Amino acid sequence: MTAPLAAPLAAPSVTPLATTLVASDLDRTLIYSSAALSLGMPDAQAPRLLCVEVHESKPLSYMTEDAAGLLERLADETVFVPTTTRTRKQYQRIQLPGAAPKYAICANGGHILVDGVSDREWHAKVVNRLAEECAPLSEIRAYLTATTDLSWVRKHRVAEDLFAYLVVERERLPAEWLGRFGEWAGERGWTVSLQGRKVYAVPKPLTKSAAVREVARRIGATLTLAAGDSLLDADLLMAADRAWRPGHGELAESEWTAPHLDVLAERGVAAGEEILRRFRAAAAG
């Protein structure tokens, strides 16, 4: 049964034996679609895979069985917080190994889930800040409707009434349009990024890092570890004490780095496994 989508603010809790917070992006960081697995070895040498997401009765996302074991142990040793741009509904399709995480961050920081239920006070705080600092979502949607072409846009989407994105035919996407949109949106307090086949328009104050800092405050975390592959993960990685990115993704393509960031050589599902190894080693000190 799907949990309710709203709940009152939970009182801050302290986890005395688990003061390390691990905040990790999911898609193309820990879990992978079949197209993103990057299995470059002979078929007979490919790792065993565990399906962790089904959508419309079809398997969608995977991790290696070794990664699944690593994640179960990591969740026992730390406070593991899935940190995703996915909506709550999209996140709830994922069945990660082990016990369900107490905390999860969805909608790029717009929702903090506590035992699967959205924290009302946090969400209200986010909504109020966006109203004060950014142009309304309706203005962004109107611009997208007026300036895009069905020859290269497959879908218009709104996520949790917080941000918008397009699913595009990337090879047909006009570079000049993306530049104009980015400049126009930036003047209105929004940021634009191209990630795979999606063009995201996200309010600048809507960040994963703000939500992670709030969870860290609640649990009394003394060390924060993070991983991610996309431009929307950059602020999360900057806010962590230590961070990792895989050898693929938009951050890799732009050669993004930071003093406390380790860049992995691994790509695809092997990178997810290596990230979990690095998390456990760092948490162990």
C-alpha cells in the first residue's frame, strides 16, 4: 500500500551509533537502466544483476548483486539517504536492497520523506522560498510551450508542481534555443541543464544540498558523504565532506571537479558498485 504523501514535522532525532550520513543520487549513480549499464566485457564475464525497479510491468533499473550486498551493509553502518530528482511516485517504484531508508530526498530537495511520508513543514518552507525568490512555474511553462517545436520535443512534464522538464530528441535540439532559454530563465531565478534526453528547468533555491543539510542536522551527522553524476548533483557534492562521481555523466563530460571530490575511472553499473565500496571505506575511517 502506498504511504500517505504528507505528514507533520518529525522531531529531530539523534542516531548515536551512526553519525555518518551517506547522500547518494540514484539514477546512473547507484542504479542503472539497461541502456546505461555499460557492460563492456564478454557476456560470459558480465556480473549478475539485480532488478530494483519495475515500471509498467517491465524491469527498468538494476544494480549488480555485489553492489546490493554492499548497500545492505552500508545501510547498517551509516544513515543512508537516497537523494534524487525523481518525484515521490517515481522514487517509490524503486525497491533497494535491505530495510527501507528512514530518510529519502525527492524532487531535487523539494520533499524530505521520513519513513516514506513527506515532511509538511520542510515542503512548505521550500514552497515559500521559491515563491519569494523565483518566477512562478506557470511562467516557465508558458515560455516552454511558446518556444519549443514538436519536431524535437517528445514530452512536456511538471514534477511535483516544483519544476519542469522536457524529454527531447537530443540530436535535433537547437543549441541556440537552449542558450536563450538558459539566459531567460536565469534572470528569473531558475537554472537550466541538459541531462541525457531531458532539459530541466529548476528554481535555483531548490537543491539537494539544502535538504541533505536538514537531514544531517536532525541526525547529528558528523561526516557527510555524497555521490552523483549529473549537473543537478553538483551542489550536493560540494556540500559533502567527501564526494565521488563516476566516469560517465554530465559532470564527467564537463570535467567538473572539487578539492574533496574523487573521480572514478569506472563507468556504468561497475561505477555504482565502486561508489558503494568507497562509501563504506570512508565511513569506516
